Amino acid sequence: MLDVTHDTNSEARPLAVSASIDSYMQTFTPIRAFLPSECQWVFHWLWASAIPSLLGHETIRRIRLVLSDGDSKIYTPFDSVKEKLYPSAIHGLCSFHLITQPLQKLPMRGKDKLEVKKMIQT
């Protein structure tokens, strides 16, 4: 799983976080990376160069499932290198993001955005 979070550092850089499950069904975080931006070229570099360098080509060839939100800037670069670098992997969209992101974009009438965000997080 790969996602990007914000407001984690004084430079306001996006933080890419990945999570994985090992053979004992335990989760771990193999990669955390401050990104220069959220441009598509950054995610292409991440999928094509950074992750293979950090985890090794043999490891990434064993990946079976990659989850991301519906942001095409994240999954389009993955799809472009999947066949060559991640041949065993399929790409899936995270159902949490598919549900909550559209809800956060709804117009607010008489509701504070923070109140709506709290409702979505529960």
C-alpha cells in the first residue's frame, strides 16, 4: 500500500508511506519518503527507481498486490512499470479512499468541515 500524507514536517513536503504484510501476516512500513512534490514524475521515480533500489529487484518481483487511492498520479506510473518490475503484482484501489474522498468534496451546508471529517474518520 502506498499513500501520501500532509502536514508532517516544517517544510510542508508530502510524506509517502508504504505498508506491507509479511509471511506471518504482520504489518510493517518498508518505506517512508519525503517527496519534493506530488507531480507524476515523482511517483514514476518512486516506483521505477527508489523502491527497486531500496527493497531490491528480487523482493519487488514477489509483490502480489499494490493498493493506492484513486489518484492517477500515483497509480499511472506504477501501471507503466508493473510488467517489467512488478510482474506478480496487481493494482487495486483502496476502498477507504474511494468512499471518503468523494464525501469530503461534498458541499457543506450548516456543517463545519472539521465536524464532517470527524464523522468520516469514525
